[in-house]
Amino acid sequence: MQRRLGVRADGAFGPVTLTALVRKLGAPAATAAGLGAGVSALEGAIILDAPLRLAHFLAQAGHESAGFTRMYEIWGPTPAQRRYEGRADLGNVKAGDGFRYRGRGILQITGRDNYRRFGKLIGVDIESQPDRAAEPAIAIALACAYWTSRRINAAADRDDIEAVTKLINGGLNGINDRLQRLERAKAILL
């Protein structure tokens, strides 16, 4: 795989390899470097233990972040986004929380409660500084914490893209794009 990515084939999946991989999957250079710096989060989430897991993770992240080019949810606001405001299930209890805690990062973490919860898990206060969730190294750590908390490895190990997508997104939104991204990642990793 490292040879296919054009990096030194040393057998170690480190920052250089991850950076090259997400670049190959469409990430801009600066974003790829930041994501590459977060490789230890993938190790902690046991995503690197199986290439199929990593392929599913990258496919989902690629879809949610428009090919790793958008670390912020595009805000209209759409009718669905307007409904973020005042949603107690997301912890959006203060005026402006819907926009303030809109989707950020490679899996688009949404809602004050998720910012608080996942920020604590990775040791970064993103509740008081929500824009930090869009920083690539933090975004990958948040995505891994979310992935682990939802126990997504099992669905990825079964190669069940519908189950993985439902665990990420709640439905099958963008399933065709996610499937195309998965096939692309598999072609590199497997």
C-alpha cells in the first residue's frame, strides 16, 4: 500500500502514510497533514487493526466532509438546520446553540452535548471553543471517539455499509456516495 501511495515502504502506518492516503482520497494538502498528525487516534480506536475498518472509516469521513474539504457543516440554514435550535436531545438549550454547535470535523459532530462529551473524551474543551472541532488533528480524534462510542468496528468488520452509515448518520443519507468512497478506499487498502 505504501508503494501505491508513493511513500517509503517501511511497513509502519504513521503520519506520512495517513497523510498520503487521505491526499489520495481527495483531502487538500494542509488538511491531509493535520489528519495525518492524528494517526494515534486511529490506533486508539483500533481502526488500524483491520484495513476493512479503515476503508469504512475513511469512506464515511470522506462523505461527511465532502472529500475532506469541509470541516464545517454548510449552513443555510435549511429547515433541518433550523430544527437544531432548542433541541434538548442535542443539548442545544441556549439561544444560538443550533448554529454554534453545527456539524464540524470529518464526521460532523453536532450539538452541545456531543461537543461536551467527545471533547472530554479527547481532552479538548470544544464546548467553549467549538471552532476547534474543525481543526484536522482534533477532527480525527473526535471522529475516532465517536466511532468507538458507537461500536462501529463490528459493522465495518462485516463490511455492512448500511449498518455503518446508520450508526454514523442515523439513516442512509448519501449511501451511493459512501459506497463509491468505500470502493475507492478498498482499492487502496485491500
